Amino acid sequence: MTKEREGEFYAFLLGILESWFPILTIWAIAYVGAIHTYAYAIVVAILFFLILAWKHGTLGRLLDKDARKDLLLTALFITLLFLFIYIGLRYTTAGNMSLIIFLQLFFAYLYFNVLGHEKMVPVHTFGALLMGIGALIVLYPEEFGGLNIGDALILLAAAIAPIANYYQQRARLYVPSETILLFRYLFALPLLLLFAHLFEPEPTLEKLYKALPWILASGLLVMGVAKILWVEALHRISITKLSAMTALIPLFTMIFAYLFLQEVPTPRQMLGVPFILLGGLLITRPHPQ
């Protein structure tokens, strides 16, 4: 299997796991606050990666001087990204979240292709236009009365994602994936605990116990295994291509949200899906020779 094929396979697997993220989060924040949910899931992920790093003998790589700057910037941007997502999920649906976060592909193309050094060809321009149309359809409510605050926060997270991925990709040149993930979670945890204490009521033990299954699943599968797959895929394929391959996430999320949350996709969501996915397909087509 080639390096490119490995990256695509990892991207497909992480797509299945990541599609559960908004559903597990919504179940958990029904009992504890959004920031508390994020912090507790990170505690689970830290334990997972401590064991993994100890087993692989990579704990000392947390202090790697060559990767230090990229690790710090990765941690900063990822912490902001997920903070916006968790808070945003208090005000929007799992289906909307999964569709909007996919727009990271649009921002990746904007940052690295349009504003970067790659030539912009007509088919890519058309793809970007389709994604913009799809975003407008998904983001605005039926009566077009304004932008939902949850959708706006998740859109901001989508804009941050390619920047975070850029520094993750750089850091992976020096240290293994578990080092990157452990570092960014250790960086985030004290900040999240502080924010949770300041802005949310402390959850009772009873509510924490009820949220625990979803926090464990989120910490192990989404914040753990899926993030390893993400970093390893990012190490093998481009940021724009990986962002494009997340197109399956909103589709899987809408299916699972319908089955487990009884969230029926609205006509507006269904109308926005083909624009976003077709735009993603066009925007990642190879340059004509």
C-alpha cells in the first residue's frame, strides 16, 4: 500500500469515528456543561495517550526542541477550535455542526491555494463558489432572520482548522502522533478547567455519572483513536485533500443523528449537502497538465 493510499484509508476510518462526535457531545452536555464535557473528555484522552507514550517510550519527546514552536501553536489553535465547537453545539444541531465544520476544506483551499503559491484554475474556482453557496444555505435559518450563534462559532472553528492542521503537519515531521496529541491536551486542560469553573455551574456527581459513558466514548474514540488517524493521515496526504475526505462525516452524522437523536434533516440541510460535497470534489481535482 502506498503512502497516499494509507493516508486515504486512515481518513476514511477517522470519518466514521468523527461522525459520532456531535452526537456523543450532545448526549453529554445534556447533563454537564459544554466546557466541562470538553475538559472531561480530554482527561480521558490524556490517560489514553500517557499509556500509549509510556508503552512506546516517547514521553520524553514532549520536550523536543525542534518541534516546540509547532507543538505550542498546534495546541493553541486546536484548543480554540474545539472550545468554539463545544459551545456552538449548545445552540445548534449535530447535523448542522457536521456540515459547517466540513467547510474547513473551503478555508484550507483559500489559505494554501488561493492565498498561497498554487495556481487557481477555473474548476477550483467553481468548486469554491459551490461550497460558498452551500454554506449560505446551511447557515441561515428558513426565515433568513440572522445567523445562529452556534453555527457562527462552528464556522469560526472551521476557519481555524486548516491553520491548526498546518502546524500539526509540521510537528509530525519531528515527533510521533501521540506526542502531538498528548502535548495539545496537556496544554488545553488547565485552561478548560478554568473556563469551566468561571462560566459554568459545577456538575453534580449524579449528572457526571449519567454523562460518563458518552464522555468515555468521546475521550477514547473521538479525542483518542480518531485523532491518531487524523495526524497520521495528515502526515501522508495534503491538508486540502484530507479536509476534502471529511465529506463523509456530515453524511454519516445526519444518518446517525436521525437514528439515535431523531433529528430529521431539514430540506435546507439536504439542499446544502450536494453543493458542499460537489464543491469539495471539484476543489481537490488535480491541476490540468
